[in-house]
Amino acid sequence: MKVSNRKKRGTAVDLTPMIDVVFQLILFFLVSTTFAVLPAINVNLPESETAQGADIAGITITIQSNGKMWFNDEQVSFSTLGKKLAAFDTEGKKKEEYPVTLEADENVTNGSIVKVFDVLRTEGFVSVNLRTTDK
């Protein structure tokens, strides 16, 4: 009987298809991820040592140092702010629990901030966060 000394071929796993699939999954999740979009309104926020993070979702009211006021990304005045708040859909949540973020330039007067708080309370919004920057 003849015995042959042929070398056996080693089996190798081709990783190229798996790498392609993983790369496609990474791209899919990167593209499908939603990012929080902040309004592009420049405000010089005051600094705070005790600032805490808060959710961005909800209403954002921005007051610039020149007196311009924004409701989310729409410019409003004190007289139209109440109408916008009254007509705003809180997505089934109570107005008392719906988050409102107030971004006021550090040069905005206290009187302007108090006027905004009055309008918010009049319309039933009481969960207000003041946005600041870390020191």
C-alpha cells in the first residue's frame, strides 16, 4: 500500500465579508442617529459653579442682549410670547410638567427675565430651567 505525503490544505476563514457587514452596520447607526439641534442663536450665557445638566427637549426661550427674543427658533416679542405658549402643543403632557429652558444673555436685565417668568406662569408653565455655562 502506497502512502502519500501530501500536505493538507489548511482552512482559513475569510473575514472580509464580516468586516463589510460590520462597517455597513456602523454607517447605518451613525446616519440614523438623531442629534439634538440647538437653535443657532448666539448668547453670552452667565457662568455658574453649581450648574447641572438638563434635558434639551421642550421649549427654549432665548433673550439676547439687544432685546431680541426667540421662541425655539422663531423670533417673538413679549406680546406674542403668550400667544405662542398658549397655542403650543405639549404632546399630551401637563403644562406644569413640560420643560422650558430660558437662555438669557448675561447683560439682559432682571426685569426682562421676570417678564418672561410672568408670561410662563400665566400660561401654566412652571418647570423652567435657566441655562448657564460652567466656570
